[in-house]
Amino acid sequence: MPLTIAIDGPAAAGKGTLAKRLAEHYSLPYLDTGLLYRAVGKLAHEQGIDLDDPEATGALAAKLDTSHLDDGSLRGREAGELASRVAVHPQVRNALIAFQKNFAARPDGAVLDGRDIGTVICPEARVKIFVTASPEVRARRRTDELVAKGRHVDYDTILAEVRERDTRDAGRATAPLKPADDAHLLDTSKMDIETAFRAACELIDRAA
Ligand code: CDP
Ligand code: CDP
């Protein structure tokens, strides 16, 4: 049976860092599904399309191709905010499902991270991990990461952004952020990257 690993959780919980390490360790392909929503949000913004328009943003999502995902600015704060606004529309989410499901169905397995991997994209994943940390810890991590890159940001602004994104992602009607019933919760508030990685490997090796 292929090893498919679903990693979900709120903003800046450490999903991407963990998912990448796991993909390397188990020699699996990795998909950061947040990039898809970020690309749709950014394209909508650039083209002057109303982010609250489900049909227009859904049409953009339907035309998305992987060449749109190379853009380095997608990883920034602004794209994260745009992403969470377009991600509330079922039209946008539905247009992105087939690509993600195909990726998850690779014969040797795959690692995907996002918000709804364990609940919607890959409910049959062999291992589901819901990575969390307190909003304060996540905001601290994101602030440190940005300051290390030379950005001028303050912790309180980032904390407010983290909270706003949590509220929008968990509160939407379609595919809200929530752990699947069979997900393992991994609270990394007091874990460094290495400790979180080892804890995840233990869960995966037990399920393998
Ligand atoms: O993908 P997601 O937004 O969930 O988080 P990330 O980009 O993987 O991690 C956010 C920041 O937290 C990065 O700078 C990581 O290095 C850091 N991090 C950490 O300090 N401790 C952890 N256990 C996990 C991540
Ligand atoms: O790394 P971080 O957690 O900050 O963001 P991300 O994973 O790149 O996701 C950006 C936004 O896209 C999230 O706040 C969600 O609104 C949306 N998203 C989603 O709805 N479903 C996914 N599978 C992945 C991302």
C-alpha cells in the first residue's frame, strides 16, 4: 500500500518544514497545496478580480497550471492573506481538487500539506498529522523567520494576521481547517524542528 502522508494545520505551525523533511526521509514527492491557493489569490489581485467573487476566482483557479507555482513571491505574507480569501469559495476549491487528488494517488505515495488534506483531498491517507502550536508561538516563529530575512515586521502585527487567518480558515463553510477524526495531533509549541520530525517519524513508522 502506498505511503501517503497528510499534513494539515494552521498558519506557521511548521507544516511545510515538517512535510519537506518527511518527503526527503521517505523519498516521496511533496506538494505544498497552499501554493495553489496563493497563486489564485495573487493572479486575482494582479488582474483586478474581486477576491470575494466566487465565479471569477473559480474561473481563474480552473485555468491554473503548474507554471504559476514557480513565483517566489507566492511564499510571502501578502499572498497568504489573498490565498485565505479566495480559499473560502467552493468554486475555487473544487477547481483545485483533481490536481491534488492525482498527486496524492501517486503509486509510491506522497506527502501533501495544507488545511483539508486529511479531510477532503486524501481521506484514505495512511497517516494524517495535524500540526498545531499556540498562536503566540506561531507568530513568534513567523516574526523571527521574517526578521532573519531582513524584513521589518513586528510581532503584534504578525500575531493579528495569524489570528485572522485562523478565524477565516476554521470558520468557512467549505473544507474548514479541522483535524480529521483519525488524525494524530502534534502540538509543536514546545518542540523544535528536529523533535517534531522525530515524533512524526514515530507515528508514520508505527502505521507503516
Ligand atoms: O508551513 P507552515 O506555515 O505551517 O510553517 P513553516 O513555514 O514550516 O514554519 C514556520 C516557521 O517556524 C519556520 O521558520 C520554521 O523554521 C519554524 N519552525 C520552528 O521554529 N519550530 C518548529 N517545530 C517548526 C517550525
Ligand atoms: O504556510 P501557511 O500555513 O501560512 O499558508 P499556506 O499553507 O500556504 O496556505 C495559505 C492559505 O491557503 C491558507 O490560509 C488557507 O486559507 C488556504 N489553503 C486552503 O484553504 N487549503 C489548503 N489545502 C491549503 C491552503
